[in-house]
Amino acid sequence: MDISRKLGILVFCGVPAIIGGGIVYGVVGSYIPVALYLILLYLAVGAIVSK
């Protein structure tokens, strides 16, 4: 996988981080679940990009 594809995947996953973080905060009302959501998202993206 070339560098431009990896950067594209990282940019594409920025939208779920912003929108999903807002949704999680709206539902739960706390920043702890938002942090857990972002950590899981970053781990998943890291696994995809590291291939």
C-alpha cells in the first residue's frame, strides 16, 4: 500500500472520529466513552494502515 492510500484512509477516518464522537457524547453525556470510542477507532485504523 503506497503512502497516498494510507493518508487517504487516515483522512477518511477523521470524519467518523468527529461525527461519531459527537454522537457518543450526545447519547452518553460524558467524555470517557468518547475517549474509548476514539481509542478503538484509532486502533482499527492503525491496524488497517500498518498492513
